[in-house]
Amino acid sequence: MAPSPKNIPAVGIDLGTTFSVIAHVDAYGQPRTILNSEGDATLPSAVMFDRETVIVGKEALRAASLEPDLVVRFAKREMGNKHFSRKIAGRNDWSPEMIQSFVLKRLKDDAEKVIGPFSKAVITVPAYFNDPRRHSTEEAGKLAGIEVLDIINEPSAAALAYVSSRPNPESGKASEVILVYDLGG
């Protein structure tokens, strides 16, 4: 019997400016990146509006040089910007949240083919994202059908991943100090 979406742990999503990634914790308690339907660990965060269809990923990225008026890249940079306006495929009303929701929806759809249905995620954002940008990211998740449990800073996620991958320290050991660099895309 397959677990219901309520019993499936949340996934982790790095909603990147250039590339995005989704991961889950496998049956052995290990975090694993989920390959997309093209067999890649990363998905280009590019969205193409082709007539009635929205295309996300490599195909959209390839089309960017041929049909730049139909492709949006780097929408993450506009998160929280209520004044973002760009005519795309004859429409002026594409918000950054809507554009990012297409990337999130593609990640979700591809991941569900591997791990089954889920509804919850933790999404990482740059440390400099302020409250409006974090709220916009959460809104993009909702538009993609994802319950966003938390928005965490990318450097914090890196530190948590490092600490969780290490064996539990025995009592009496000195504490460690680690330094995390966020080098971006």
C-alpha cells in the first residue's frame, strides 16, 4: 500500500535563479536529489510561454536565444517586486510568483513520478531575501500546489546539511565551528 501524501515527509527545494533542484529523504534516512524527467539533477529555471503551453527547463532555455520575447529567465530576482511588468506572449499580467510557480510545479510533477504524491516542502532562498520576497516565494509554492512549511536561507540549509551528515558527537568532545560560503549559481 502506497503512503498517503500526509505520511510522506516534506521535500526540500532549492528554487534557484538559474537552476532549481528538489530532494527528499530516502527510506534509509539519506537525503537524495531527485532527477527530473530529463534525467538531470538540476532543472533550468527558465519558463517559455508557447501559445497555450508553458514549457519549463532545458527546452525553454534553448528557446531563449531564438525567441527571447517568449522566455523568462531570472524571475527569482523579481520576487517581491509588485511593479514587475513584462509583456510575455501578449500578456502583461505575469507576476514573478506565477512564473516561479511553473518552475516549482515542474519540479513537483517530476518528483512525484519518482517518490509518489506529496504536498509539503521546505524552500531555500538567498540570505538577503527580505519578508516580501519570502512571502512571494511562499505564494509561488501555493500556486504550484505545494504547502510551504518553511522558507530557509541557503547558507543555513548548507550548515544544517553538513551537521546532519556528521555522526553525533560523543559527550565531552569540543564543539565545532564551521564556516559556510554561499557562492550562488
